[in-house]
Amino acid sequence: MDSKQQQKFKEQLEQMKRDVISDVEQTLADMTSQNGNIPDPNDRATMESDRSFELRLRGRERKLLDKVDEAIARIDEGTYGVCDECGKDIRMKRLEARPVAKFCIDCKIKQEQREKAQGR
């Protein structure tokens, strides 16, 4: 992978990071602006359910943010696009579809099969 391609992926990853941070800030603003005094139990339950769902989404985004930071670090180290397991190059189409990918498709399939066999 040449430096131009790496720069393209770095810009894409940095944009992903900005988008996630923006979503988190919006969620915090929405949660702090909501009035906690809701007398109707059904409305309160709906609000709590929505808040719980939103927090689960933000938890997933936090994990994505960690993966984005790792991918940017791999670009800076010069190891981006190389499978962590077998050391072969990750195909460009895979990186375009999943820029945070650490494994080539073959190693990722094997990893998922191991996880499935272990019941994760």
C-alpha cells in the first residue's frame, strides 16, 4: 500500500472518529437537557428504555473509537493493511469496507469459527 492510499484511509478514519465524538456529544446534550420529572409511569418507562438503548449504542461506538485509534496508530507505525495473524496484506476491498480491519478475510473467518465453537 502506498503512502497516498494510507493517507486516504487515515483521513477516512479521522472522519469516523469525529463523527463518533459528535454523536456522543449530542447524546450527552440530549440526556442532560431532558426533564427528569415525568409523572406518567408509561412515559417514564419509555424514556428509560430509549436512554438505555442510546447508552448501548454509545458503548458500541466507544469500542469502534478504540478500533479507529488502533488503525490510525498502525498507519503511523507502517503496519496498516497487514494481517495481525498471518502477516499477509489485507485486500484493499476489505479495507475499503472495514477500514479498522486487523485481519485478512481468511483469518477473520477462522477467528469467528473459533469463537462460535467456544460459544461466544
